[in-house]
Amino acid sequence: MKILLVTPPQPGIKKAGNGKILRGLLPPLGMGYVAAVLEKEGHSVKIIDSPVLAYEIKDIIESASVFKPEIL
């Protein structure tokens, strides 16, 4: 099964002029643990960490349409 895990965009996070996050964000460890268990059970998992990738909703939708998850 294809599963997509998403950390939603967070308004108010300061970005540099090039659109990259300045600092202070931690990786979604809980999501990583869930993904590891799912992969161990044979599932295909993708994580989108929107704040770090500077993704907006449209970017998430585009990535999801390419990956075509069965569960989001």
C-alpha cells in the first residue's frame, strides 16, 4: 500500500529571501517512526515535511498526484 505522511505548512515561519527556512525546525521524528514501521510491514511510504521544504498546499497536492497514495 502507498502511504503519504504530511506535515502541513505552518504560517508565520520566517523564511530567507530565497524561500528557505532560516532555522529552528526539528524533523518530524514521530512521523519517521511510523514510516519505519509501515515500511517494515511492506508498505511504500513517503514523508512531506512542508515547513522544511517550503511547500504550500499546491506543492503538496502536486507531490501527492505524482506519488498517488492510497492513504494520506
